[in-house]
Amino acid sequence: MTEQYFYPNIWGRGILTSAEEILGEKGLNALLNLVGLSEYIGNYPPDNIQKVFPFEHVAKLQQGLYDMYGAKGARVFAMRGGEQTFTHSLDKYNKVQKAGRAAMALGSSELRAKLGLQFFSKFFNAVSDQIVRIAEDDNYYYWIIERCPMCWERHSEEPVCHLGIGVLRAAAKWATDKNFRIQEINCTAMGDKACVYAMDKQPLD
Ligand SMILES: [Zn+2]
């Protein structure tokens, strides 16, 4: 199977460096060996925005965390990795950060959360091959990933795209300075059409 969809290097790198911080170098090397990605041992993707980190590799790293640490461990690691990757890439895409801040300068947290999600969905669609759209109802905003790297070619009985929760939490916090409850309610790995996250419109704090 040839690789056809990609994340920017910087996100692949962020997944690896945050995993190393949590698991240690030995733990990460074990993970990379387990999932057949030993090419990255001591050799992370460069810190640039070139779009060449394959979806297959994102999915294998998530699967490896699950295999090594179980559902709960994988969830914790992936959420932290998502937050770190998001925060680091804002530094890298500095112009994006400034444009985003300007767009969200005014309004309630609910409105800023919405503008933030809209803004970052466009950002994801522009810099990676992930496809995201936003929807909402009375209680929730929905982040709908129609082409998802985290569960690419995976199968599961429960939602597995925890990395996305970390990214969304960090994005919502960045846009509003508040915390929101976010859950993955549909997952392509479970046979659903898309990976869907529901974010409460009301912040937790
Ligand atoms: Zn997914």
C-alpha cells in the first residue's frame, strides 16, 4: 500500500518528542521497534512544515501506544502529545498565531471557541491532508474529521483518536483561556463515517 496522505514534519516530530518526554528514550525506542518504525530512532523528522509524514505512521504510533500501555495509558499519552504538538506548532506557524489572535480578540468564550475551531479547521485543511469541518447544535460544537490520520486503517470497538482531544483542548484553551469538556463520539476505526468530537459549548471553568 503506497502512502498518499501526509502531516507536516513538525507534527510527526511533535508526536515523537512528546512521546520521548513521557516514555523516555528507551520507552520510545521500544515503541518504534514494536510498530516497525525503527527508522525514526535517533532520527526524528526535521522541525519544518514540509508535508511528508505519512498518515500510516501517525496511526502506527497511536496503535503502538495502545498495544504497550492499554487504552488508558494510550489516552493519557496521546492527549498530552496532542497538546504539546499544538503548542509547539503555534510557535512555528507564527503568522497563523497572530492571525488567529486577531480573529478571536472579541466576544464571549463561546463565540471565541467557535471562531477558534473554524480557524483551526481551515489551518488543518491547509497545512495537512487531514480533512476537518465544523458543525454545532444547541449544546455542542462538533469537530468532524473526514480523513483522519490517527486511526488510519485501524479497527477498534471504541474511539481511538485521543491525540485529537489533546489538540482540541489546547486549541480551545488558546482561543478562550478556558477549559472545555471534549469527547470523541464517533470514530472511523469503529466503522463510523468520520471521527467526530463533541465539545461542550459551556466551558468547565
Ligand atoms: Zn480517527
